[in-house]
Amino acid sequence: MSGKRSAMRAAFCVLILACGLTAAAAAEQLPRIANPAGAAPPGRPLLVLFSEEGCPYCARLRRDFLLPMQRNEGYRRRIAFAEIDVHEQPALARRYGVKLLPTVMLFGPSGEPLAEPLVGYNGPDFYGAYLDERIDTASKKLR
């Protein structure tokens, strides 16, 4: 009987640990904003993910690139991160020409776009290079 109890206890601990890790991952997110104007910190571009709830490509982009970048000290020194839900801010999405999701844009302090938008996400192949190129362009425009 004690062998069954021990196995049940171990399975329960694994379940508790898995739930905790899932909750921690779900709690990590990009800061939500209503407008990029005034949201960029001084001297740094604001990277904004335009997304919508239930968009699998948005979720993959967030998980594969944007959340790891947000945790990276080097990127946090260079840029700020935010997310805008296009269903909550449809006029803003139209204003910036966002038609496909996900769309990543970099903004200056007045809400002016600083680089060409990065539209769509199919996977990590060259995405990081394209994103870094836009971050470099945006950073140079702020200097």
C-alpha cells in the first residue's frame, strides 16, 4: 500500500509543478497599451505587437521571439515592448495600416513609426534577423 501512496504522491507533485509552470508562463505577457504615442521611453523605440485574442500566429510570435526578447537585458536596454489588441483598438489599427496579424511595428515617442512594419509570422527561420534590422533602423532614427 505504501508503494501506491508514494507513486500517487509523486504523480500529484508532478501535476502541481506542471500547473505552476503553466500558470507562470501564462502570466508572462507583453504590456498592453491603448496607443503608442507617449508610451516609448526616452531614447528608446517602442516595439508594438498588433494582435488579437485567439490568433495562433500571434501566440507563436510572442512565445518564440517577443517574450524571450523582453526577458533579455540587452534588448530591454535598447527597446521597450508593448501589445495592442486590434479588436480593442480598431481605429488605431486602421490608422497604422494594420491589416494582417501579427504585425510588429516600432514607434518613437510621439507615436511615429520608425521602421517598416514586420507583417505575419510563419516561423523562426529569418524572423530574428528581420526584427533586429528594424530595431537597428528605429534606434538610428532616434539618435
